[in-house]
Amino acid sequence: MNNKKELLTRITYNPQQCGGKPCIRGMRIRVCDILEMLALNIDIAEILADFPDLELQDIQACLLLASQYTTIPRLIA
């Protein structure tokens, strides 16, 4: 199993590509597009079939990145 740091190396940022949005391994496949497909209940196997250059670890990296963005501190009044 990949560790978090290793998975996140699959996410790349390039200001000259896709408006600087996070992509997968330098390809023009945006993290947000993969996350949207997952949110729409598109099966991982179908995503991998539609994007033959993707690997399961790429999808895991997208989910990990999203989880890091949702770490919001909880305020107690």
C-alpha cells in the first residue's frame, strides 16, 4: 500500500496546464474531474476504462488530496 506522501507525488501543478489546477501525473486529467465522476457514482472501473493512462493509485491520490482540503478546524463557542 502506498503511503500518503508517495500518493500525493502523483498530483502535479503546472500554471501552463489546465489553468494551474491540480492534475494527475502531468497529464491533462484534472483532479476535480475525477472527484466529480466519483461524486456522480461513476464506478472506478469505468473511470479507469475511460482513461487508460490512469491507475488506481491516481484515483486514490485524488481522494487523499480532497481529504486534505476538507480538514477544517472546529471552533467551539
